[in-house]
Amino acid sequence: MIRAVLFDFNGTLSDDEPILCELWQEIFAEHGRPLVSEDYFERLAGLSDPEIAEAWLGPEHPGLAEALGERVRRYQERVADGSTVSPEMRAVVSAAAARVPVGVVSGAMRAEVEPVLRAAGLAEAVSVVVTADDVVRGKPDPASYRLALERLGYEGEPFDVLAFEDSEAGVFSAKAAGLRCVALVGTRPANRLAAADGIVERIDVPLLERLLAG
């Protein structure tokens, strides 16, 4: 029996990975370190915002803070209207929230995630939001998922909590925290998501109902 559902944000709840790639490409080019899309999806997608910036610019780069600030500002400009959350995904989150506690566990910054949830009409459905602001180590470290369970006040078996993810880092994070994980193909091909308990090509209400029914 599934007791709670946790959604990754970028690329899972919010269909925005191509937008993220474009934004990082713009920002990194301005800092003298151009990024091609293949490198983004192969090496960076799924990591937290701070870790993406450090991985590409270097941890000692003087423009790290500026790059992160620009990432948040430009993302807000592009998607703060909630348009990256499809009607189908809105229905999935609402259906889950009608049955069990729901949370969002993201490597993005809170200033990016919460405006989109509000604009998509999902703020009331989501009980807990854990972002890059809340943990020292992002995915694939399990800290963000463990913190989500703690904030939910969940005291049962972690495997009775379902996580939806779209990247290797996210799958590894959820599994390391002991959760059940279903991976969405798109950001990564199926062969890169093999550590998940299940792999799907879309997330919809019938899938959710089957999973909640066990």
C-alpha cells in the first residue's frame, strides 16, 4: 500500500528540461564556458542547481553566485505562469493528494518551484516541498528524500512511499532513501533508469491509481 507520493519537479512534474538546458546554455556562454545540449542531458540533468553550476564552471569560479541568480530569474520569467505543468500532470497530483500526502522533492531552488506550483493550482495539494535550499548535498544523495519523509511526519516503511523521477540522480536518491521509485523516460532513456522499480513513458491518473492500489 502506498502511503505517500513524492514528485521530482524538473522534467517530471514540470515538463521543462529543454528550457533548463537553454537557460544554462545562455548563462554558461556568458561566463565563457559554452555548453552543448548533449553534455547537459548526459552529465548535468538531474543534479541540483548549485551542483550543475559548480560542475560546469568549477567550484571556485567567481561567477557561481551570479550564474545561480540568473538561472532563477530567467526561469521565473519563462515558466512562472505554470504552463510547463500539463493538465494531465495537474490531474495526477490532485488525484494523489485526494488519497495520500503529496510532496515535491527538487534539486531546483525554492524560488523556482513554488511559483510554478501556485500558478498551476497545485500549492494546496502539495504538503511538503524540499528544494536545493534545504540540503547540503543534492541528488543522488538521499538527503532530500529523507528530509521530505521527516517533514511529512512519516514513520512507516520508506518503501511504502512512491517517488516519481526522470533522471539517474533522482532514481538513485529515492532508492538510497529506501523509497519505491517509478522513472519517467524522456530526460534519460530507459536503459539509464534501470535502477528504478518501474519505468514508464507517461504519468497519468490510471497509472497512479494502479500504483496506489498495489
